[in-house]
Amino acid sequence: MRLHTLFAMTLMIAGCASGRSEPPSTLLHESPPRVTLHVGIDTKGVPLGTYLIRIVRDPAEARITQICPTPGTEFLGAPTFDPLSFPSQATRVTGYSLRQPPPRGPYRLLTIVFEQAGVSARSPVDFIVERLYDTSNPPQRITEYQVIQSRPTLDFAHPD
């Protein structure tokens, strides 16, 4: 019994003698800054049925962590994408809308969350429209449009 008490006291004293009141630095890891970007498209009054947009960025500076529909979106088709492409330079996002009658835009399509991957505080991001089709049968390609994005550049110095 005395040995057990002596052992317990030794452990208690050893713990107090370490002088550490904060957790190890490995537990204090801060998350990288994140920036949220909203993307839409104005089809100049043509009802949007399908889109295919490529998101291009430098993966050494910014990585995608999440893609979801923009809240309150007029376009009801949820975006589809391959999350395995997030670490790469380009991610393709597709959406289909079966809504009848379709609205005539502009359309809020995506909300994308980017996380800083490098040391640069600013990182460009491009949205390349590969395909846009209307809701007619058969679908017709939309050629007049304007991409709408909430920020022209990812600014990690001023995250969300």
C-alpha cells in the first residue's frame, strides 16, 4: 500500500514539475484561411437547362474544399463534380435543371470554398464555360452569356 501511494505521488510531482500548462504545439495547428466564392451565369434571357464549367486555379496556391449550390438559387439542378479533382489544377462542374417553366436568369449556380495551399495571399481563379444548353427539345447551345463571380481573385489575406 505504501509503495502504491509513493508511486502515485511520484507521478503527480513529475506531472507538476514539467511546467507545461499549454498543450503541445502540434495540437495548436491553425486551419489555413478560406475564401468563399459565388458563381453565376447570365444567359441574356435564355432559359438555362445544362452547364459545364471548368474551375482553373494553381493547386499549389489554392485548393477546393467544398462545392455546393448557392442558397436561393434559381437553377434547381445540383452541381455534380469529382471531388478527387480538388487537388488538381482543374475541376469540372456540371448541372442539369428539369424545372418547368424555367426562369430566364441570371442564375446563381455554385458556392465554392477555397483553402490557401501556398504562401501567396492572392491567387487567381478562372471559370471557363465549356458548354451551356437551353431547355428546348432538342437542346440548343447558348452562345451569349456572362460569367458572374463574387470575387475576381482569391484573397486569403481577407478571408471570410
